[in-house]
Amino acid sequence: MNGPGADAPGRHTENGMREDGTTEADSLRSLALEARDAAYAPYSEFRVGACLEAADGRCFVGCNVENASYAVTMCAERVALGAAVAAGARRFRRIFLCTDADVPVAPCGMCRQALAEFAPELEVVSESGSGGRASWALSGLLPERFVLRPVPGSGPGDSR
Ligand SMILES: [Zn+2]
């Protein structure tokens, strides 16, 4: 496990975005923590917040949303991804996760596949409840994602 590489020096603006368009890790963390606190997890009490950073610098948050019918439950990562895609974002550079767990937790298999659709090289940063951090390249977490050839002009790299 490596550090997230997100603490490189760089001037930042008031909203946490650097001049090069990247966002400070602390800003992503704050948004992910806020989302975690909004999580609906009455069954597992395992709260997750996610902040997905698009290539254009926009940030999209999600939290897990559990359901009495367990299989209906949505993970924070896919909730954030859905919000991003609905807003027109299709390229991403990083996702920051915050949980209450004892150790940093990596995304589940379904979320790995969902994120890899748009950003196979996504940087995944995860923080435990006590502030421990780990990071991975998504390609390392899911080396052989399932791929279908999209209809020309409608794939993840194409804007609509
Ligand atoms: Zn998941």
C-alpha cells in the first residue's frame, strides 16, 4: 500500500481545487466524510462515504443506501458514479472513501467493475475510522475487468 500521492505541493483556490485542476485530498476527504455521515445503513451500521473526482475537477459524492431487501442496497461508490454520469462526467481521476472500519477498505467487486467502465486506472484512496489510509490503482484491484465493445460514439469516453 502506498500513500495516496495527493499531498504534493501546489497552489490551491478557495474551493480546494489546485491551479492544475486537481483537488486537494483534504477537500475530497471532507466531502467523503460528510457523505459517510449521511449514509443510510441501519442493518449493517457500516457507513461509507465516497467522493469521486472527475477529470475536469468536479467532485461527486455518494453514501451507501441500505434496504430491508438486502440485495437492493447501493454502495457509496456507485451512488457517486451515478450522480457524476447524470451530470455529464465520464472521466475520473480519483475516488476517496471514508468508512468507520478499523482498516482502510477497498471497494467491493461490483463497484470495481462499475468504476472501471469509466476509469480503469482510477486512483482509489480509502480512509479508516481512525484515519489510517491506503491507496490502490483500480487496475490492480480489478486486473481483468469485463469488457464489451460499445456502440460507436456512445462509450464511456464519449460525451453525449
Ligand atoms: Zn460496492
